[in-house]
Amino acid sequence: MSSRFRTIIEPFRIHSVEPLRISTEEERRTAIREAGYNLFNLHADDVLIDLLTDSGTGAMSRDQWAAIQHGDESYAGSPSWFAFREAVQALFPFRHVIPTHQGRAAEKILFTAIGGPGKVVPNNTHFDTTRANVEFTGAEALDLVIPEGRDPAAEHPFKGNMDLEALEALLADRAGDVPVIVVTITNNSGGGQPVSLENLRGVRTLCDRFDVPLFLDACRFAENAWFIRTREPGQSDRGVAEIVREVASLADGMTMSAKKDPMANIGGWLAMNDDGLAEQCRNLLILTEGFPTYGGLAGRDLEAIAQGLRECVQHDYLRYRIRSTAYLGEALDDAGVPVVKPIGGHAVYLDARALLPHIEPLRYPGQALAVALYETGGIRGCEIGTVMFGRRPDGTEAPAAMDLVRLAIPRRTYTQSHVDYVIEVVTAVATKAADLRGFRIVEQPTQLRHFTARFDPID
């Protein structure tokens, strides 16, 4: 793709289309009220542009659909399992690859095996299911992102980096309580921000010094590698697949949701080099997911993931993917809408706390903004803030580090005209920001409340 021209060209043609239903604002106000003002509770047919998540929502390619026809549904030792394992190990050459139905299942198995009361698991920033699975075991989930990663307006090329000084201090004091160090690439909770190779090497050095394993939460590994290639000195001539393999070489294992960068609609895996831990995890897998050569997935799913892994590291695709997300973020920034900068890989994050300073964090400015986007233009985003992260394990509540609204871009799904529409809707909502009001929670579960909680607006 030539850099001479400004137009972002999708590196594919549209082969099949899915109709969208265009609703009225009155219909949307009724729908969100009946959903308890929780966008997760909406019927998807009532959503025009669905930016709730990029997880499992992308469009599979012609070659992925063709690969599905090769799916072999043998219970044990399916040829599809071997195709899947080969594709995973081509990028992540860990000795043991354990398929799961999605990433949170890999997290559940891993932390069941190594977590527990008195343990602490540091991460640059835990995402929702990771934190919940750590805390469910009684362990503490500790976020140690660099200070710039907590400042939405700060310009830093790798705001997802781990704070090495804080990590070293933790390990010097409590290394015996740390069963694993996790680095999330890219850092979803912090705005889809990447982690540098230099930082990963620094984490690896500390892991070796204190004899603690390093695992990657690698859902968006290809996007992270593209940022390394384009932002980190000395990396611009390297291929993305080569960078991914070096990233993997610095770790002892990984959890993975194949619903993100591998562009599948379902699936994931847990991988590691430790033989004893792998045996323990496989035993847990059999209890809840299935036999170790399918792990809760159909053979056709394994085939789709294998093909997606080959496609997601292609440079033309990644150039389009990152540039089209930046197009949305830059347009909103130019319009004066506060966004997390620099723009991340899979999503644009609106800074709801900055846009709605009159709504205190415990009245959920992110939720207020997300509801307004839906009512105004049928856009479904996701609150990443005090609703998602404000409730503590003991039931108390405190403001999250940031109150954001994530507009996650499904892969290969929407065109530039869809994105232009999103820009119009967001800027229209921003002009009436002072009129928006907060929310209170009227129903909530004890964990992962953002998925099912119900809200009432505050007059």
C-alpha cells in the first residue's frame, strides 16, 4: 500500500454483506431503558454500529471459511488439532499448547493452578476477566503500569509498559508470594497501548533475578508487534512474525483469546514450557473444557484459528488496521473530544472523566457517555472505568484510575463511511456533554458487575 495517498484502503473486497437496521432515537431510548441502561443487555438488532468489543466480532476471511470445511471432529487426536498447534507454535514456540473455548477459560485454569490466598499477581494492567479470575482464588491482582499509562492525555509511544522500579520493589519484598508476572499486550484497560521490546526484556531480567515466571496475556500480540515495528528504534526493518517470536522467547507461557488478533469467532489457548504445570493445567482442562486436543472447540474452530494466525501478521492488514483506528481517534481529537493518546491499536478510548467533569466517578461518567452515544446514534461502546473496576473484593467501591469509553473496532467489519458516521455521533454528543447526568446502580452481582448490572439515571 503506497504511502503517497491519504485514503485508507481496506486490503480486501466485500464478498458477503449483513443488513443493518436503522432505528429511531425514540426506539433506542426505549430499548436502553428496558435494558436497565446497560449496553450489554441490549438486543444486538437494536444496535447500528456495534463497538462494544473487538472480541469474536470480526469478519472471517474467505480462506478461514474454506479452512472450516477441513474441520475434523474426532474427539481425540483430530488432524485439526495438529494444524492448530502447528500454527500456534510457528509464532509462540512453547512446548505445551492447551486449547480452550476462549481466553477467560485459559485464565481460569492457570490461576486455579497457581493462585490462592496470600499470593499477588502483578500485571501492567489486568483486564476484567483476568482480574476476576485472580481474585476468585483469593490472590491480589496488582496493576503496575508506568505513570504515563494512567494519564489519558500523556504522549508516550509505549504507555502499556510495566513500571520496572515498582515491579522490582514488589519482588524484593514479596517474591515468594508472586506465582507469576503477567504482561498484557496490548494494554486493553489502559487504552490499547503497546508494550516495548525493551520493557519486556527488563521484565524478563527481573523474572530471572527473582526466579518468577513471566506469562503474556497476548490477545493483541500482532497489533503490539506492529507498534514495536513502527515506534521502537531499530525495529523498523523486521517482520511482524519475527518480532512476535522474540516477544514469545522472553516469556515462559501465555494466555490467549483467539477472538482478538487471530480473527476467530471463538477459541483460545494456554501455553507454557513448564512440564509439571502443563500436566496440572491439562487435568483441570479435562474437568471443564474437554479433551486436551480440542479443549471445548470444534475441529472447524481450530482450523479457523490456524488460518487467522497466518493472516493477522500480514503487514498490509496491520497497516490498514492500525491506520483506520487512528483515523477515528485523530478526527475526534481534532474535534476537541478528549481521547486517550496516542491512539491504540484495536480501539479509540474516550476520556469520559475529562468530557464530563460535572459527573463524579462514583456516578459513572463512562456509563453516562456510553448511554448517550447509543441513544443519539445507535452506537454501542463499552465503559472501561469505575463500573468495570471500581468494586473491590470486599464489596467497597472506589473510583477507577480512569473513566473511559472504549470504541472497539471489529476486524474487517466496518468501512470508512461507518467510521465517519461514528465521528459525527461522538462529536454531536460532546456538544451536549454538560447536559448529561450520572447513573446509580440498582442491581449488581458480586463480580464482573458491568456485564449484568442495571442502572437508573440520576435526575
